[in-house]
Amino acid sequence: MLSPILVASTDASRQLLVMTVEGPLVDPDHMEALRLVLPAVPTGYTLIVDLTEATEFSNDAIDVLRSIARDAAGLGQTMIVVCGHVARRTDLVLADVDTLVPVVAALEDALPLTSAAA
């Protein structure tokens, strides 16, 4: 089974850690890698998970993403999910990910919601 590619980038001036996910999000174990990122997010930074280049989601992988969002909230960490693909963003909203963290269409939409903007 193909695994997604996770690319991390930081923006110190905006206090962001952006995790870009490319490829299929089918195996929930692959999503667990995002959970490992949570403790590494610097204090005061926002974690943005960009799923725009994810090619497909499974319900199990979305369940793990929802759990990671719940963990981020429990840690007091700002997390935002970006997904530019309308159908996949709809899947995230229907799975109630947006009740835990913002789910937006583009990175530009996420910037006003970050910790640095607050």
C-alpha cells in the first residue's frame, strides 16, 4: 500500500508549522505520524495540516485525524486543517473534524486563524 508523503515546513515570523500531506490517506497507521508531530510543535506555534494534495481519504484515517485534532485541543495547541479539494473537504466536515479544529479551503484562509494572528 502506498503511504502518504509528509513534508514539514516552518515560518518563524508567523509562528507556523505546516505539515503538507501528499498521496493517499487510507491506512490509519499512516495518519499516526501526525500525532507524533504534536509534541514537537514549538510553544506558541500553530500546526496547519494541509491535505490539499491528499488523493483520497478512508473513514478510518479521518477518525485518526479527528483524534489528533482532539489531542491538539487537549494540549491547548492551535491546529487548522486545510483542504482545497471540495469533495474531500466535505468528507472532513461530514466527519465532524470541523467541530474540533477549523477546516478551511486554502492556506490563506488559515492565516487569520493562527495563534500569531490572535
